[in-house]
Amino acid sequence: MRKFFVLLALLTLAGCDGDGSISGPPAAGSDACSNDGQKQFVLDNLYTWYLWNDMLPANLSIADYSTPEELVREVTTTYGPQDSEGNPVDLFSSVGSLERDVQFFGEGKFDGFGFSWRFEDDNNTDFRLTRVFSGSPAEGGGLGRGQRLLSLDGRSIADIEATEGIGAFFADNETLEFEMERVDSTVFTTTITKDVVTIDPVPQWRLIDMGAGVPPAGYLELATFISTADPELDAAFGAFRAAAVTNVILDLRYNSGGLVSTAELLGDFLGGEIAENLVFSRTEFNADRAAANNSITIFSRLLNSASLSSLIVIATDNTASASELVTNGLIPYTDLWIVGDNTFGKPVGQIGLEFCDKILRPTSFRLANANGDGDYFDGLPVDCPADDDLSIPIGDDQDPNIVAAMEILTTNSCSTAAMQSGQFKLQDVPREYRPSATGRPEQDNAGAF
């Protein structure tokens, strides 16, 4: 099994409208921002806002947890829902830095080396780069898509993974010596220091010629749902609208979530004309919060909304959260194909509750489309399997996912999807939506660095 790594698997609300049932957040520097004060704030809000608050014991004590970060992690994974194998379903609730949260969602910035990655083997030793962010320290150090990481500071990946873990190792080190193997099997060594990385949320979009007399198809890659994507999406869909595009290929293969507001904007660009004033999504909170907070979002027609005929979503196990919200929301209204792999499976989202210099993001709501379908904890099912070949640039004409998408657009069928890794076996895949009621895919210990 390939393993994919989730950069962000959350849906974010700009704020939350409480009903006055709890006190306001403690301010940074106040006595309420003592460690106990922070833990109490987190516990109170879990009882109030947690989607599965009815599963929490009534006698939880802050004394049993050393920090607010530990409290939210332990409470939600211990007492929240479990899958059929006894593994926690909620691996998303968290406490984090408010500054970093605002920096990422507002500006698309994070401190790191500037790449995303995945393991290509079950033993967690074959570490491959899936993307290197433009202008990042990683790009400056010669790193590129498809390269294999052999060692860090002279230590093998197997050794690091068996001791502190690759995620902790990257987090604890500012400068590292990378030993890399290129796609052509040549090896090089480079030293890279972390810096501020700015993510381009829309790395590329283009028009694809479909032949004489036929409008072009629109291709768009969206890396993450952050506010800086909004004007880029408008520009891309403006070009699609001007070219009379009706078929869109939306590449979400490494997009693991982000802002609900940007997801709704993308939904309007895709579905605003064909589904104007119809339901895009239903947001449902726990029983205590439902009356004041449950809502329905409808599609709105925008100046650059596409006259959509078909939508092809390129996905992997790393396609999550807001990416699934958009995909699921369009299923009732257009001919929609998922190409590549099943999505991750995160039909829930978080609100943001600021306190001191931190932000609590408890899983607080579930999402469903107009048909009421929303329990896709196993992921949205792939319609046309295709390999994510790391030796080929994302979105290239030879990219197996683009090959499969073009076959669908020209023949309305899937029979020649490229499977260079042999991971997939072609078979007839039912075209109807098949939500999963229980279970979830294995949770990977993932990140982008």
C-alpha cells in the first residue's frame, strides 16, 4: 500500500457564534492563561462544541492531562468514535499556534524546508518527494518531485523512523544534510535550512485543446484551500468562461483541506450556473448546538461560473476535507468522475476558537450534500483508477491521471488508465455514488516540511 501524508485535514470557519453557554476566551497574559486555565478552556469547549460530545464522560478532569495540547488529543482519541478495528476516527481535533494558523490560512505561509512527500512502501523506508514548493529552501537545494531521500545527517530513514519518527526529526531540526537519489538514479548531497515557505495555492491552470469545433477543456490544480487562492481561481475561471469551457479537470491529488469559504467559492465557480440556488452542502453540529448553528449552503451564480457539463476530479489518499466537500457537493448535479484513487475520507470539520496565543480546533460538524450523503469515512470511491507517477510532472500530457481524464472526456469511459506501478487492477467501477457508513482508511502520520 502506498502511504500519503496529510498536510492539513481540516475545514475552517472564520469564527463561531456561541450561545453564551460558556465564558469568553482567556486573553494572552491574563491569569486565565495559566496552564490550568488553558486546559479548562479546552475541556469546557469540548463539552460544548465537540461533534461527539455525548460520548465524553461527565467527570473528565484537567488534572489528568499535562497540557491543553495533550488534553484535546487524548480526550478525542480515547473517548471519541472508533472504527471497526478499534482505531480512533477523530484524528483532527487539535490545539495549535494562533500566529501560525493565521499565517497559513491568510497568507499560505509556513516555516519549513518546502516539500511534501509520501512513503512508497509498507516498511516506511522508501521516502519520495511528491512536490517541491516554488521558491522554497528545498527548491534552492536542488530537491525535486520523484526524488528519493536516502539519509538525513548521515542517518538512514529506517533508523530515524524506528526511533524518534521522521515527523519529529524534521520538526526538531532547522538545518539538515539531505542525501538524495534523482529519478535517473544519480545521487547528490545538499544542506538545507528551514525558512518561510509561501504556498502557491493554484500552481497551474490551462486550456486543453479538444479538437476542431469543440470547446477546450479546463485544467486546474489546486494545492490547498486558503484565501490567497480566491483571486487566482477567479482569473482561471474567467479564462474558462471566455473559452466556453464546459468540461473541467480539477486536480486535487495532494489537497488535504483548508477554508470552507474558499471551498464554497470554488463550488460556486463550478456549480453556480448549473445548480443556482440549489443545495451545495449541509452543515450539522451536535445536538446541543444544532438549533443555533446547523446551516445549508446553496450555490450562487458568479460572473465567471462555468457552464459545467462534466467534472473530473483527480484524487489520491491525500485528497481530504474541503476537497471532498467540493467533490461531494457537485455529485448530484453533474457528470462527475473521480480519477486516480479513493479520497482520504474526512466528512467532518473544525471550528476555530482562539484563546491566549493559541487556537483550539475541535471537530464540531459533519457535512453532507443535497442528497444527504456524507458518511464517507472510507473516502469517496474512485471511478477510474490511475497511477500517480512521480517521475512525470503533475498535469503533464503524459501524466497517467491526465491520460485517463482525456479518455473519459473523449469516450465517456475508462479503459486505458496508466498503471505503471501495478497498484491498480482495472475493473468495472460502478458510476453511482457509494458512500461508506462505517470505517475509515488507515491514518498516516503525515506532514509537509
